[in-house]
Amino acid sequence: MPNYSVAVDIVRLWAPDNLRKVAAGSAVCAVIAAIAYVADTRGWTHFGTAFVPPLIVALAIGMALQPLSGRPQLKAGIEFSGRTLLRVGVALYGARLTLGNLVDGGPLPVLIALAAVAGTIAFGAVAARAFGLTRNFGLLTGCATGVCGAAAAMATAAVLPKHENSDRDLAFTVMGVNFISTITMVVYPTLHQALGYSPLEMGVFLGGSIHDVAQVAGAGQTLGPAILADSIVTKLLRVAFLLPAVTAIAWWVAKSGETAGDARPAPPVFLFGFLILAALNSLGLVPAEVKATITWISSFLIVVAIAALGMKTSLLTMARIGLKPVMLLVVETIFIGLLVVGLIYGLRGVGI
């Protein structure tokens, strides 16, 4: 059976008692997200070519306010923000995709995106075991690294079985992936000459190996509009694989006999929303103004959910996560980078 929990949550929310129950906690998370966005638009978190994304600011503020999460009047709203609003935000994320123009670069971006997503997720599951970590933690970090950073991490966490450290693992993944993404945004453009890539190949490399959309745009922008366009196209192709990637993870987890959380052989309903919006946008049925609004709402809801995640995550608990998860993220980043580099050279050799 498909997972209809989001639809049920939204219907139940309109009951007056439930509205009052979640209002305070949701408002706190929304205020944190608004502060993060204001800081970004005012340039307070920008330092030259580097910047701290709003989601990291929201996560940090939320973690600083973690002692408030135990208050009864806030708890329900924080849970609602971190669960239902997250899934609504991920579903709306599909409106960012314009699949109709993603084939302009030929098969190279498609092949690179597919290999990067599938290869990194599988590698993450295997590498996690090698580090003495769980396969599910490897799936979480592998999908975040291979697909689209924080949004993929949040979507993957929604279908993985829950355990006592689920929120801690998700918070770590969101912070770690964004930190590494910022480093690669600065370093990778400097490799253009050393790699000997054409503008198309360099754009595909940036879009195929950097984790987050914002950092891909930042890296591509430093090398000119042509490379920026190709890097964004490749990155959006990776984002387009969010639905099949998370669906495959849900099936993989369920097949292994784990039934906790939302793991089911069928994809959760919020991912169907993601797919429907992506398809409508691909057909040109979403007006530009509507798409811009949906995109902003999607980004804001994800940041609200991350603020809720921060409020549920103890800094002390995060400090106890250890070195192995950090090394796993680093190794996954190296893996996807080398995979993309090798594939570009290999496909060039066969005329692609």
C-alpha cells in the first residue's frame, strides 16, 4: 500500500484542536527560517565567493534553541514541521524541474547524472559497512551526496526506518554535505585547465559532482554563462532522479525486512506530488510566476523543516557521532568526483 500519511496529516491539521496544537511550534520554526532568509538576502552570511546557505543558518539556530523543544506547547508543532511540512516542501521541489530542455547537451549529462546518482548511493551503502556504520546511514549520506544534498537527505530520511539517532544522523548529513559542497564549489572550478575539459565537459563535471544546486550554480558562475548553463542542466538531471532514487531506497529497505518508519515497497505519496509537478513543468503547464512562487515555498518549507530538525538535535549528541561518519562523507565526495571525471574521459573516447 502507498504511504498516505502526508495527506492524512494535512486533512487532520484543519481540525481546530490540531491547529492550536501545532501553531506555536510551527511558528517558531517558521520564524527561524525567516531569519535565515533575511540574513541571506541582506548578505550577512556571504563572505566573498563563499556563503552560508539559509538551511545551515536555520539548522544552527534551531540547534541553539534545542532546550525549547521539550516544552509541551512547542513539541507538536516542531514534529509537524519536521515531518509533514518537510514532505510538502520536497513534493513542491518538483516544480523546479524543466525536463524538456535537459537533453540539449546530448547523452553526456544524462549518463553522468544517472551514474553519479546510482553509483554513489550503492557506494555509500557498501562504504558505510566498511566504516562499521549501518547500511541505512550509508544510503542516507549516499543519496544526499549523489542526488541533491539536503533535499535528498530529507526525502531519504522520510522513507528510512526510524531509530533513536535518526534526527542526529539527518542533521549531521545536512550540515556535512553542505559544508563539503561549499569546499568543492571553491576548489573544482580551479581544476578546469588541469582536467583539459571543454566547456560542456566542465559544466557536466561541476553539475555531476557537486552536491547542492546552489553550490553548483556558484561554481559554474565563476567560469562563465555557458559552463553555468551546462552545470545547472546536469545538476537538475540529478535532482530529477530523486523520485526513483528514494523509491528504490524504500524498496531496498523494505525488501530487507525492515518495516519501521515509512519504508514500503511503494513510494510515499509526497514523491508522487514531486513527479506530477515535474511532469507538468516539463510540459510547460506551470506559468513562470506560479513556478517561482512554488519554488520559493518549497525552499522555505524545507528550511522550516530543517529548523525543526535543529531544535530536535542536541549539540552534545552531534559531538558524539564520531570521526567515521565524517570520513564516510569525505570518501563519498571523492568517489563521485573520480567517477564523474573517469566517465567524462571514457565517454569522450567513444565519441559521446
